[in-house]
Amino acid sequence: MKVGIFYGSTTGNTEQAAHKMAAYFPQAEVMSAADGSDLFADYDLLILGSSTWGLGDLQDDWDAAINKLRASQLSGKPVAVFGLGDQSGYPDTFVDAMGALSQAAQAAGAHLVGAWPAQDYDCLASAALDGDHFCGLALDEENQGNLSDERIKLWCTQIANEIA
Ligand SMILES: Cc1cc2nc3c(=O)[nH]c(=O)nc-3n(C[C@H](O)[C@H](O)[C@H](O)COP(=O)(O)O)c2cc1C
């Protein structure tokens, strides 16, 4: 199975998480969304990540890539999303960009996997929230960085089980 992990990252947190995820998927390819935006349809499983900037905005590397994602042929393809954010600094827009990735992937026909429980986070609102779950893995290096490695491990195992 060809696994493509695409990230948008300004200070390196999302990029680092993407590389940690690759350890759980043999032969996964990791690249920035800006570099790989013509390749979304080439993979059997896509893992897409963005940090959130401004007030709820996608990271810059996704600016053009999000339209290419939306226009890709991803019918029935499993896609998982992850987001980096700061729940205490930005409690109203926590990991909003992950919600934008999920909407674009679903518009392209993708089958979203990897919903993640929101109970261990403290945010008021997020475009990535659907009831008591996020649409994908939320990571917070500012406030819960000590939990990230374990969260990544559990989430990658969850995805592998969901697509098995
Ligand atoms: C100016 C600024 C705006 C930010 N806006 C948000 C936001 O709206 N929501 C959020 O969850 N995090 C926000 N963050 C936190 C970043 O998403 C977080 O630091 C993230 O880990 C950065 O990841 P990166 O290094 O991969 O870009 C913001 C940070 C800064 C400095």
C-alpha cells in the first residue's frame, strides 16, 4: 500500500509529527503539501496535516494545495487528517485548519478515517470538531507536547485497523 504523508508547517512542528507518523507505515513518503500537491491521487492512503495560523487559517503551504486536493480524484480512498494548534492561546479556533483539510478531502470523494476523541483537550470551539470527536488527530506542542508521541502511536495504529 502506497502511503503519502503531506504536511504544511511554518516552525517545524507539523513536519516533525509527519515524520514520526511515517515510522508506523512502511515505505511511507513524507513531503510538504506545496511540493506534493500534484500527487494526492497517487497514493492508496493519504495522511494530511496542517498547523493553524492567523485566526483559524490553513498554514501557507496549503494555500494553493487545498484547491488541488479538492479537485483530486479520491473517490472511496481512505484519508486521515491531523492538525497542530494551541488550545489555550487560540481556544476558539483550535486546529481549525484540520477541519478545512477534512472538508476538502471529502469534497474530493475521500473516505475519512481517524476520528479522534476530544475529551482530553480544553478548547471552546473548533472547525475540526464533530460532536465529541475531532475529524482527525489534534496535537498541541505548546500545552500537551508530552502527549504527542503516544497520541501519534495510538492514532496510526487506529488508522491501520480502520483500513485493514
Ligand atoms: C500568530 C499565530 C497564530 C496562531 N493561530 C492559531 C489558531 O488560530 N489556532 C490554533 O489552534 N493554533 C494557532 N497557532 C499555534 C500554531 O498552530 C502552533 O504553534 C503549531 O504548533 C505550529 O506548527 P508548525 O510549526 O508546524 O507551523 C498560532 C500561532 C501563532 C504564532
